[in-house]
Amino acid sequence: MASNDSIAKKTEVSASTDYTKIVQSHSFQELLRKKRNFIVPLSIFFMAFYFTLPILTSYSKVLNTYAFGAISWAWVLAFAQFIMTWTLCILYSRKAATFDQLVEEIVKEAKG
């Protein structure tokens, strides 16, 4: 648990920081670019994959055919959505570690 002194020090550093300068810095802009280039394509993929199941089941009979045994393609696609969600979660968690390193560099630049 943080003590009152450490909170005061953080607040003091925070109050003296020029956030406009940080936002305009090359390293911060690079961080935003990298995050956008990672998040936007994955979000588009997620939305397309997610809405494929309700759209195909509503307007098509293609998922009613059997994939194997008594399991139809609708069940396969529904289960694949769970796998896709877990995979994207793992990918983002790993990539967030690199984003955190960039943030630490930006904080060091701002302090020094």
C-alpha cells in the first residue's frame, strides 16, 4: 500500500509535468501510432468474425449443414468465437507489455 509521502511525491511530479510537451513528443506519437496499428485491425477482425455467425444464421442456410457427425457449422463457428476471443486477449496482453515499455521511456524522457 502506498504511503502518503509517496502519493505526495507522485502528485508533485505530476503537477510539474508539461503534458502538452509530452503529447507533442515524437516518442508519444510513436506510441499512439503503434497502438492504433495494432488495435484497429484486430478490432475490425473481431467485429467481422463476431457478426458473421448471426448474419449467416439469419440470412443463409450455409451453417445448417453438418461439419462432422451431428455437429453443424453453426456450432463450429460459435466455438471458434471463444477461441478467437481468448487468442486476441492473449495477443493484446503480450503486446501491452511492449506498450508499457514505451510508456516507461516516455516517463523517463519527461522527468529528465
